[in-house]
Amino acid sequence: MAHTKAKTKTKAIELSIREYIEKKSLEDLLSLSGKINIDSDWQKEEEADPHFHKVEGLRLHKVP
């Protein structure tokens, strides 16, 4: 409990599990390094996607 500075054992376990999941997620993302090829023309792809939504202010508008 000293490591997490939690007041209860339950909270300490909860924080430890959250920290573990976050660390594991980051490791999984890092393991993809060099395996994903991102198209440099992503804007054209977004415009071609019929499910793409344009954000204007705080409102979402479906692209016609």
C-alpha cells in the first residue's frame, strides 16, 4: 500500500491492476512498431470514407 499510497487494500489492488493494464497496453502498442504502414495521404482516405464525420466546433456533421 505504501507504493500506491492507497488508504485501503482494495484501492491498492485496484490501482495496481489499472497500472498493470496500462503498462501492458503500452507494451502491446510498442510491439507494433515497424509493423504498421500508415498511408501518408490519410486525408484523401477520410474524404473517400462514407462513414467519416467532419467535426465543426462541438457538433458532428455527416459528410454528404
